[in-house]
Amino acid sequence: MVCLYGAICFLHTLIIYNDESNTYNKSYWDSLGYAEVGFQGLLGLLHAGMALLSCIAVHQWRRSKKGAMADYTADVELTPSTKDGRASDLS
């Protein structure tokens, strides 16, 4: 997704730079287009940062969950099982 933002910003900049039309106040339209490219780039960076921070949060959550599971001991009775690990019908 972030790579698409980069490609769009690059292509949009090329489109603005290579525009050969002679419209009224062309420099103002160009500056608006460059500002749009800047905002697109900023949104791409914010999106990448959000994805990175969410990955870090999930990693820490899983690590804490794994540590809590290592300290957990269950007091359950073991039932007789068959060779393949399924519980047997012997009660």
C-alpha cells in the first residue's frame, strides 16, 4: 500500500511538471498540485508508521501472552488416550 503512495506521488509530480497547457494562473495550479503530492506523501508515511506501530503492539501482546502461558499450570486429570492422542471411550 505504501509503495502505491510512492508511485502515485512520483507520477503525479511528472504529470504536473510536464503539463503543457497555458491556462490562466498556471503557476497557482501547479503549486496546488505539488501541495497535493506533498499531502499524499505525508499520508503514505503516516500509513506506514501506523502499520509499523500496530505490528510492534501485536508482537508485544503475543510475547506477553506467551510468557503468561509458560507460567500457567493446569490442575486437570489426564484421561486415558489412544496411541494417536485422541481420548478413549474408557471411563
